[in-house]
Amino acid sequence: MNYIYSASSRKSLIWAKNIKKKSMNIAHLLLNRDGFREKKIFAVGFNKTGTTSLHVLFKSLGFSSFHGVKWRACDDLHLLLSHTCFSDGIPKDFTFLDKTFPNSKFILQVRELDTWIYSRLAHIEREKKQNKQRTGPTWDMTEHSIKHWIKQRNAYHLAVLSHFNERPSDFTIVNFIRDEAAATKICNFLGYTGKYEKPMKNVNPQKMYPLKHTEMLKKCVAELEISEKELSYDILCPSLIKNELRDVFPVDTQMVQVNSEV
């Protein structure tokens, strides 16, 4: 639907946009004042990728760490200023965080596509049994949700990789669940030397997945025309990339060298 605004309405809209822009500039100035803008550590990967273990690792290093969903909106400056580390899900606007907290560290934690999907489905199944399920068409045990997750994951990872390309001092990518050296890699990235152990492990990893889950994923992969091999990739599904970025970034962390550009 197209809307026709009067001249006075257009002026009001322009005025409102200018006020918003000025407010954001003032906020940035206040954060910069007297060195008030603290360097942060943002784990900007999806949930079900070892975020709880990351949270424990951050705390073991002495950081004030927030693990939860409230920081994702990126609009609660009090919360963002109250902690150093943040994890559990992707932020609404990681570029805003990068601009607002310059020289901060960004960690993209990833996981193989198939086990990530199965973990999400199992999580939702537990929520339903406990009557705690969050509502929403893209957070459910459906083929629609699975296809949305796969496409969202690919697009988001591409956006993050493109934004932080050629900035290895600010950004790293790690498979915290699969990589036994993940804790060491993260700590070294944050400036700590030596070796570190992962603080938490899945003591009862699920080796067998419900048939209904595997069948749904198989059907979704076929409809999206993704090869079976891509289910083991933890960064990207190249079949979903139709532009020049297809061969720019690695599809799996096993192809990424530590402290190298991705």
C-alpha cells in the first residue's frame, strides 16, 4: 500500500528522523566521554552452539558476563554497560555494537548444520513438554522453521564474515563444541597465553536422533537443494550462495587457520 503524505507530514517525518539521528550521536558522545566506552566481548553466533560453556569460560577469566536474550535487542545501554561479555543468540544489529563499542572482540561460535538443527528441535520438544514453548512461526518443530533456520544461518554468517573481513584482531570464528582446542583459541584471541580447557562438556551427548527429526531435515535439505555433505559444515551451505561470495569464505572451521583472516 502506498501512502501520500502532505507537505507538513513530510516535514514532520524529516524532523523526527533528524531528532533520532542527533539522539544517537549524543549517545555515542556520552559513551566516549572520559573513556566511558569500554571494550566488550560479544559471542554473536546462534544459540545451541556452546554458549553456556562460553559464558562459564568468560566468568572463569574474571569477566562480568551476561548469558541470556535481553541483550540481543541492542537497545538496553544500561545492560550493555553493566557487563563485559555477552552470549546466547544473535544480536539484532552487530554492526551497532561494533560502532558503539570500538575495538571490542567478536566471536562467531558455530556448529555443524545437522547437529545444530537437531539440538534446536530437541530444545523445543523439551519446552513443549514443560509448557514453556515460546510462540512464533519460526520457532517450532516444523519444516517451515527448519528451512528458515538454514537460510537465516547462511545469510547471517555471510553478513558477519563480510563485515569483519580483514579484521583478525577483532574477530574470530570457532566451533566450541567440536574443537577440543576451542577454549585455548578463544583465550589466546582475547590476549591470554597458554592452554585452557573447555569448562563444560556435554556429558550425555545424543548420538541417535528421533526419526521424525531426521526425516524432516532430510526433506528440507532436498527442497533447498543442499547436498548431504553440507550438513557437516559449520559455517556455510555453499549451495545457498548464488553470488560472488560463494568462494570467498570458508564453509567450515576446519578450513580456517588460527589467527588468520577468513
